[in-house]
Amino acid sequence: MSFPRFGLLACELQQEVMRQCDPADLARLVRTSRTMHARGLSILYHRVDISCHNDEGLFLSIYQRSMVQGNNPLRKVEDSRARNFQRRQESFINTMIENSALGLLVIALTWTYQCTFHTWEEAERAQKRMSKGFQSLKRIKMVDICSFNREQHPIIPLAPFQTATSVKIGGRMPYAFFRAIVTASSRLVFLEIDNVQGFGQLRDGLDEELSYISHLASISETEDINGRPLVRHDGPMHGHLSELTGQCTSLRHLVIRTIGQKDATDYRWSRAREEKRYSEIADFIAATSDTLESLIFEQGKEPLEDGKGLPAQGHRNKAERPMDSFFFAHILPVLLNTPWPKLNNIAIHGVDPSRQSGRSSGANLGLSSLHPNDLSSEGMLRDILPKGAGLVWKSRSENTFYLQSENNYIHPFGIYMP
């Protein structure tokens, strides 16, 4: 369709065409006339997507010897695309700072966060500008952020998404980053926590003293009097849900994905730490029982690689599966013993029912009278769900998972890198 003919369409039809446009094309269109600007600007900023973590398929890793999923921070992003991301993100942040009124148009934000600066000072300036730009998003409802960071950098502890009702977060990040994104807990209706991995830290936030710690895993993890993480080893986060537990009073849909393997070569692995992680997840799930309508829980492991660097057939794994016993010891009892007045869908992926231990069996949970011929985990769970509720239980995970690298070294600029 030629532009003159497009101009003859009714306003509603023009806007429908605009919604189908690529953001770059729409940005050019709104600059052609005042009319196009007035009709297209709200569409251009309605849903901002400057991301790559939702890309489907497998991608070469930064080490160029294996293939990883699109949401894996070890994924290699081509230099040209990485530069384009940085340019677009900086342009968006600058626009929000210079014209904060445009921030009121943004309802949804999808953002792959990656700090590519070489010095602490550069990273700090960029972080401050990003936080300032995000403060303009005063009407935002949906946030999807994945951190591809492979190094520590300063975190400015702000709460920029106070109006968000839907939050999805994943990737590798400091604990303060997680807390800055998942803040509006009383407003949340949808929350997805996708295998968040925490950087090591000596105290809440981030300090340059961490540069001098070569064996952080030798220092005991600690919390403050409110349960907020202080000293933390790098790896799957724990303690990050404590401040949210009991505060998500409007939550209706919850998705939690986590890696749970034991790697015998990883000196940092701790059964006690994993017990705490699963206990924390269980407490958080239980606290949502009054309002929760759907729950997806998925756990998994890093897959073996075949000779071509691809995940091996059937997600066969290189490490043990202690997370199955943690699920049965902590999460299953919560699901079985907590009333769920509104729950109508549960999906459990990556939990092998054959590994159920005696301490969480049907007899020990007092459920033998309900289904004397079906004391399987799935059978017990189906018994206590409201009538008509859907239940899917798969022993294999739907996704591949990654575990934060155990190789720690010091960045030349004094930034701690995993």
C-alpha cells in the first residue's frame, strides 16, 4: 500500500496497521507528519522490547564449544547485534530522561540487561542513567528482564517498577538487582522467577572489597536481622524470597524454575544450602495459597553435550539429582497440606516420582484413606486439588538449565567476575 492511500484509511485502521509494524519502521513512520506522530506514538511506546533472551532455538556459547538456549547468559550475542542492543537501549533511556512524559505511554517492557562497560566508573554512570530512565515508567504493568551480566558492577538500589502487576526475571545478577526489579509485591498478579543466579557478595548491594576475595565460598553465608542476604556465594539464589513471602497478597499466577543438581567437582555445593533454598521456595508458595490460581514448578540440570556441542538426547545429565528429594521433603508437603481455594492448574516438570523418599510418602502424610490404591505423588496431589483443577506432572524438564560457573577470577579493573 502506498503512503498516500494509507493516509486515506480511517484512524482505527491506520493504528491497526501500525500495531503490525516493526518498531524501527513505526519509529520512522511517526516522524513523517504530525498526524502520524499523534496516532502512532502511543503504539510505538506501548510495548518496548529491546531483548534477545526470549529467542527460540539453540545458540553458540561464548566459549564457542557448546550450544545453549536463548535465555542463557553464556550465550554469545553477535557483535553487531550487541552494539545494536546497546545503542537502542541507550537511546530509549536517554529519551525517557529527556522526555519523561513518554514514559507514561509504556505499559510493557522486555529488556535483556547486559553491562558492557570496562571500568567501575563507567558501569556506575550507566546504572544511574538506567535507573533514572526507568523511573519515568510510572504506568508500567508488565516487566520481563533477563540479566546477561557476566561480571559484577555497581547496583543503584531503586524501585523503578512500583506499578507492575506482571514480572518475569531471570539470569545472573546481584541480589540487590533482583530486589530492585521485584518490588511491587502487593500489586503482583503474575510472577515468574526463571533460574535466577546470584553473584557472590560480602554485604548487601555491592562493594569493591569483593575484588580481593579469591575464595568467597570459604566464608559462611549470613543474613541481617530481617533475613536480607548479606554474605552470599555465587550460584542459585537463596534468601531473595524472604522479603516477598506473605507480601504477594494479589498473586494469581506463579512460575518458579530452578537448577538443582549436585556436581561432585564443585566445591561450593552444599546440601544444607540446597535444603534452605527449597524450604524458602516452599514457604513462599504456601504464603500465596489464598489467591493462587496457577502454579508451574520446574527443576532441571545442565545437560550433557553430544559430540557436536548439542544437548544430549533426552536431557541426560552429568550430575546427581538431590533436588528430587528436596522437592518431596519441602514443596510437596506444602502442596498437599495447604488449602488451595482458587487453584485450578498445577504443572510440575523435572521431578522424578520414583525418587520419592519414605519421609514424604502417602502413609506418612496421612493420606492413605483417600486413595488406597494410588499413593503416588501425582495421585495424592490430584486428591486434594479443587474439583476440575488441572494437573500435569512430568519427570523430565521442558527446558535446559545452566549453573553459574565455578571459575572465579579478578577483572583487570577490579570487578569480580564469575
